[in-house]
Amino acid sequence: MSVQEVRAFNRFYTNLIGALDYSRRLYTPYTLTEARVLYELAHSDGTDAADLRGELGLDAGYLSRILNKFEGDELIERTVSPEDPRRRRVSLTEAGRQAAALLAERSDAAVGSLLATVPEAERPRLLEAMRTIRELLGGTRSSRQPRAEDVVLRGPGPGDLGWIVQRNGALYAAEFGWNAEYEGLVARIVADYAHTHDPALERVWIAELDGQPVGCVMCVRDQAPGTARLRLLLVEPRARGLGLGDRLVGEVVAFARDAGYRELTLWTNDVLAAARRIYRRHGFTLVDEKPHHSFGKDLVGQDWRLDLRATPG
């Protein structure tokens, strides 16, 4: 396949989407980005503004202006987050749900009009081609959708520690634009583990699907006595949606508790919304956060803590 063919398809599809006149007709009176925000809110029971920004990849100021506009139009309401009083929970009002429903109807009608131009006998072939593009460009190696039970958790084998460094560097660069500074940090963490880890107190898990690694996490000793640290949680895009992040974090929590640690800590950044939801589900509490400039980006670092002496919920 040539680069020119991919670019030709991209031009064709961009023109096709433009022909639907999304910006002026479909989403009126909202912009495309405003419609994306409404869609996201309509498909959740309520989400924190910071999580919404991370999921949609929006600038904080831009999202704030959109939310202010929605609040002025009585489409949303903002309340204190039950998980963290420093955060704001955003939910649609009844008017907001009606607006989101109208946009959904218009989207369905627009796509229906597009499909109407395709002969009925050819539509299965078109939909299969769309599925194939999603699977291949989304990193899925098999046409069959993977299942949670297909994923095996194991210890690291030859080359797996190098894979952790490479995939962290590549994936965070692709999804968040982080530079090589982050890959260097991961390399130091992995090198420290390889040289000095105590198997009774530290462990690495590799998640494997179809014979290939698709995720990882580490449990290592922290500087504070009796404290373990969760590090380098990663799930490949093709393995997301299988509950793998929950499984990996659950393994760390169980191991740390069995190893006699009193506390489990971790450091993350506010843009990693999906990971933070996993930590909350496992009982971690946000104890501190502060802005910093690292990996080529302005970020907000967060420290989370789990008391392992508490009775598991």
C-alpha cells in the first residue's frame, strides 16, 4: 500500500464528510467541538471537567468557555465532585439532554442519507470495509474482537522490560505528545527494577493477547518504610475495553497487601483520565496535586494513596 493511496482516501473521506455540511447544518447552533462536548456529557451520568478535557483532548481555557456558554444557556449544571471537592462535576440539564438528543437525531438522519446513496446489496461490503479500517488502524490484529478471557497475565520474559520502555515512549508520544524525556524516565524506572528488585517485595506483570504484550504494570518499593508504589500502568489501544486496567491494578493491590505493605502510592497526571477512574474504583484517594512542566507539556501531577490496612471493599 502506498502513502499516496492513503492520502487519496483521506482527501476523499474529508470531502465526503464536508459534503454533509456538519459545521453549518448538522450541528447548528453549535460548533463541531461543542457538539462533541454535548455528546460526551449525554453518554455519562456526570463527569468531572478535568476528565472531560482529557477525554476530548481540549485546551482547558477553550473547554471552560464552552462550559460557560452551556451554563448560560442552561444546558448544564456544575456541582462539587463527590470524589474530590476541588473538582467540578458537569451534568446535562433537561434542556441539555434535549439538545443532545436533537443532535443525535440529525447525525442519524445525515448518515442515513449517505447510506441511501449506496445500493442495499453493497451496504454489507461497505460496513465490513469500515470495520476493517477501524481494526487495522486501531491496532487490532484479528478480525475477531478480543475478549477479557483471552488476555493472560504473566511475569516478564526476555525482551519484555525493553518493550515496557519502548511502548510507554511511543504510546504517550502518540496520544499525549510527550517527548523523549518521558521515555528516559521509564527507562530509569525499568533499569532500577532490573538491577535491584526483590522478588518477594516487587513484581512486574505483562498482559498478553494473541501471543503479544498488550499491557503492563509494576509494583516496587517506595522510599517510605512499609510503602509500595504502583508504576507504569499501560494498556494498548487494541486491548482497551476489556477491563484489563482494572485487572492489572487489582493484581498490584493484592500483591502489595500480601507482601505486608501498609500503604500503596502512585503518581500520575490529570490528563490520564481513564487511569484515574481505575484508581478511584480500587479505593485510591487523591492526596496532593501540583502543576509542573515535564515531557514537553504543562501538566498537573497527582499523588494518590491507598491504605492497605483498611478492609477491602
